[in-house]
Amino acid sequence: MHLLEKNYFSLKGFVRLHTGTVSVVCEKKLSLFQEKIDMSAYPVESIRNFSIIAHVDHGKSTLADRLLEITGTIAKTDRNKQVLDKLQVERERGITVKAQSASLFYNYKGVNYLLNLIDTPGHVDFNYEVSRSLSACQGVLLVVDANEGIQAQTVANFYLAFEAQLAIIPVINKIDLKNADPERVEKQIEKLFDIPVNECIRISAKQGTNIDKVLEKVIEKIPPPQCNTTDPLKALVFDSTFDHYRGVVANIAVFGGEIQKGHRIVSAHTNKRYEVNEVGILTPNEQPTHKLYAGQVGYLIAGMKEVTEAQIGDTLFMYKQPVEPLPGFKSAKPMVFAGMYPVDQTEYNNLKSALERLTLNDSSVTVHRDSSLALGAGWRLGFLGLLHMEVFNQRLEQEYNTSVILTAPTVPYKAVLSSAKLIKEHGKSEITIINPAQFPDKHSVSEYLEPTVLGTIITPQEYIGKIIVLCQDRRAVQKEMLYIDEHRVMLKYLFPLNEIVVDFYDALKSLSSGYASFDYEDAGYQAADLIKMDILINGNPVEELSTIIHNDKAYATGKYLCERLKDAIPRQLFEIAIQAAIGKKIIARETLKAYRKNVVAKCYGGDITRRMKLLKRQAEGKKLMRKIGNVEVPRDAFIRVLKRQPEK
């Protein structure tokens, strides 16, 4: 039998199988990939660290694919689509969720350059990923669609880079489209960002037009990192993932010194010591190297077995050579909270370990223990937005095979306490409320505060009327209105966060036929007339369905919830009253009728008192049954009621 020629790499030897013969070439430990790259050939002066930032769907990942191809990092094939988007959820939704880095080698005017590229997400919910990526960079490529022009997230990302004092290179993408208008986009960039028209590069990432000009501009305009290899080791952990076999794989940016296998390092956050097992660069797959030097970006494996050991924003330094820790990252501020519970309580421990591993990879999620009478033990999680919550849930299902129940999203409110007893109990006069169960009574509070955001809407001018009505409906206050050019308008509104968190984005898109874009940033807290609305079933409050709501919206929301519950709860042999209440006041009610036996079926005429006697006896029986009967809301009814539905 003839065997096809195959190459086998193993740790013990390199065995080649020829047609029917076996020849052992050498008994030597070989890398699974190829020879380790010598990184000393790239001094600090020839390193450029940059990110690609843009609005959703403006072609960041496609540009990253072309840059990887032109530098020879990946082979040029038709299958190269979203190479850096490695998660299943990213490929399914066609969006970038995690910032991914890759090292490119490029020869320009006879000098070899090392270009470290980070592809970032474009959606507002993943803004934390963008701001974290910028801390490891000295410049950015600001990509704008030649067809759609500047969008809300383009403006937000520009200011992130501008505040970080990074070099900004504007790139106008999709010039190959039929409706592309690069001249209009250049004027928008000049008007909004004060960047001269002649600095813009016109490209088509899909067809590969002018991609080499982008690389040349990166080398010429972006400065090399300010650091020195002679300084003591100082490395910033800017991302990390968990590997079942090797433990934590940390992505690091080296700000001083050098690091190699065998070095003993210390974490500034935990003060634990580790021995480095492997260092390398991402091309975009892991490629081991002998050393990493100052100014370079790569990965490190150092036997960190616990998920909590690799804190994002941590500083690593050499044992017995302590350094001043790097400032790290501003911790992410959750905008939306939701309860998460296992579908079956026996899955609690599996879900706990899945949550720990996923929050290592997505450090912007906050986790607090929580429990509920109906749903059992679980957690209250804080997310940056609703899409972030959906993507996190999807990743739990796909990567860890766990299914969960998510409760209705809420936002963090604050209460300024007036009761001396409560102030002593909490140790402060202002408390944050992330769960409606913690909502303090009106009499012990001087004022309630709700979170607000400054929203930026960019829209074609023909939709302005409808959008202003929508914003007023959501209790928003207009702050600014600016015409970017003759067709497009930028509106700035101050919104209460709970008014936009669930379905504002969908409503905005449908009103504007998909043309308007929306972005928001935190704008602190403002005083508001807030109340806690309880849902009662036969007079008993159901804790999971309590909500904190503005007084103006209480009646409509209460009526809507009661109607939904009436459809979800199965009928009983006695009448069930479903009520929405604010304190002792009932504001909405639905009645679920009882199943009734026809007790007067056997009466064929005769005296009316006989019929009345039978009906009265039945009514007394039902009354007794209602007293002792306990209505349990089934779990699937909870899920149906808590699921987001468009307003009726």
C-alpha cells in the first residue's frame, strides 16, 4: 500500500513518511509552527503601534484583512473575510465584539518595520474595548464610509483618540461604491474634526485600492513608542483569555526592558510571583519568540491557573526590580443591570465557572451575587448596554454550553437618604440602587436620582421632525442642533438612561428608514420623580416583577404588565386578581376568571330561590378556596413577561 507523502511535527522528532518507508530526520525538539523570530531586529524607532477605529460596518475588519495580506502576514485568498474576528458571535452577527491585535512586518525604503495593529469594535456598547486598545497605541486610522459619511460613533471614537493625544490618520473607505461621495465626506471631516482635506486617504478595502498608501502614512505620521530597552521591565496587561491546558494567556504591551522564557516576574495587582513559560507575538495566531523588547506588543504565558490572577490593567515587573505601576484603565461603568439565573439550580456551579472565565475575557461586566424566591440563586450582572448583554448571553451559550434566564434590564438609580438611622446603617448619605428590592421608602429619602446620558444623533434632515417627537416622548432635553452639511444634521439630547436602554435604538432606526445613527456617553445623575411599582397576585407582591419607574410612565407600564401576566398565568378554580400598585394605591388591574362548574344545570324551572341557593354555596366555596389557594407564577410565565416587547 502506498502512503501519500506527509509531514509530521512532533515534540520528540520530525518524522517524514515517504511512500512505504519511514525515515527519522532528527531527534530534536521543534516548534509546532516554525523557528522563533528574533525580535531584537526591531528597535524602538522602527515600531509603530496603531488601532483602526470607525462606526459600525464602515469596513474596519476588511481593511485589517487587506493590511495582513499586503504585509504577507496571511496568504492572499478569497476566503479572507473578518480574519481577526475569531468569535462565533462575531461571524454570525457580522460585527466586531473583541478588540484583536496582530503584528505585521513591512519593509519601507529599505528599513524593516514592525507594525502592531489592533482592530476595534464599532458599536457604542463596546466603547470600553476601544478606549483600552488606544492605551497601547500611538496613533489611529479613523475609517469613514464614503457613502454614509460621518456617523455618531465616528465622532465619539475621534474624541477618544483626540483626548489620548494620538496621531489621527483619516481614511475614506468604500470609494468603489456607486453612490460614494468622497469629496462630501472630506468636507465633513474638515468641518467637524478640523483635519485638512489633503490628509485624507481614499481607499477601497474590498478591492485593495491604495492600501500601501495607508501603511506609508502609518510609518511617516505615527511616532514610535517612548520607551527604552535598558529600563527595568514594565509591561501592561491589556487583554487576557483562558486556555484549559495552559492557564491564562495575557496580551501585554512592553513599556520598558525586555522579557523572555525563564524570567521571574511579579504582578503589581496580586503580588504573586510567576516564571515565564512562553512569550511571543500574534500574527494573528500565536507565534513564539525568544524575547519581547520595549515598545513591542505580544502575549505571555506564565502558569497563571486562576482566572482572577490576570487582571486587565495590571502591571508586570521583574522579581526584586519593582517599578511604579502603570495607571491601568478606568474601570468600566455599567449602564444596564440584569439578573442571571441558571435554568436548573443543579447547573449553578458550572455557570459560576463559565461566568468567571468569560468575565476574564470581557472585564467590563460586573458581577454581584443575588437570589430570588422564584428563580433561585444567581447573579446581578452589569453591562455597558443591551447589545453587550445579548452578546454576553450568546457567548455563554456558544462557548460554555450553558443556558440561562435573564431578567428585565434595569439601570442604576441613586437615593439621597434623610433618615439618620439609614445613613448610619449604610455608612453614607447617598446609596446606589441596582435592584428594585433595595428601593428605600419615600419618607426616608430627600430625593431620588436617575442616570442620564448625552446622546448624539446624526440623521438626514428629512427625518428631523419625527426624531424630535420621539426624543420628547422619552423625556429628553435638546442641547444642540448642528448642520454638518446641506443634507445631514447632528442633534444632541440629554436623555434619562432608562428611556433609551430597551428599544430607543430600534425605534430610531425604523423612524429614519435605518439612516440615523446614535451614540451616547455618561452625563451623571439628575433628580427625578421615581417610584417603585409592585405587581400583586391575589394581594401578594411578586418580587421579581417589581420595577423602578418614573411617575409619568407608571400607569401605562402597570397596565401593560398586568395584561401580559393575564395571558401568561394559567387559569385556576378560583378568580385571580393581577394588580399593579404604588405603595397602597392600585393603579391597574386585570382579573383572570375562574373555571366554573354549571351548578344550576340540574334545575328544570321551579322557584328562583333554589337557583340562588346553589350559586351562593358555589361562591362561598370559591371564596374559601381563594383564601387557602396559593398562586405560583410558573417559571416560563416569568420568562414570557420579562422578555422585551415593543410598546403596544
